[in-house]
Amino acid sequence: MSYFDKKLTKTAKGRKPPLTWLHIRQGLLFLYRQSMALIGLLLLIISFPIGILSPFIPIGLPIAIVGASLLVRYSKWGAYLVKTILERNPKLTKLMPAWLLKLIGGDQVNMKP
């Protein structure tokens, strides 16, 4: 048996290939994206009570915009959720900044007139 045949039989028996930096980097990027999406979701949830508690000073609106941008930027399900909400309620697109609409995917969403 040659050297290459021995190597193939070792991996074919169920041994996993060794972890490389690429695998570790992909795992860390996955954790980073998911944590940023979770932070965006939490900011969106927190922005509504803050907006109700401070009606004269609009503190909740910037928090909601930052939360929505994080959620849309770092998760596919967040972008899908925001797209479906905007398709159901086209009046909400007037309240959102243009850069956020482009980040979501402006061609599919009803843009501002």
C-alpha cells in the first residue's frame, strides 16, 4: 500500500480532518453575526418602552433605527421579517431612512414615492 492509500483509509474510517484556522474563523464569524442580530432585536424590543416613557424627547426612535439596522444587516431572518412588515404596512417606509431601505433590499420593498 502506498502512502496516499494509507492516508485515505485513515480518513475513510471515520476520523475527522483536523480543524484549521478557516473552520475556527467561520465559527467565530457565525457567533459574531448571531450576537449582533440578537443585540439588534433586543434594542428593538427595548426601544418601544423607552419611546413610551419619554414622549417629548424622541430617544426611542434612534434606538429602534440602530436595532433595525443591526438586525437587517447581520441576519437573513431579520431582513425577511422587516421586509414582510414593510410589505404589509407600506406607510412605514415613509418613516424609515433611505439607507435603511436600501440595506433591507430596496427593490423588493415599496420605496418612498
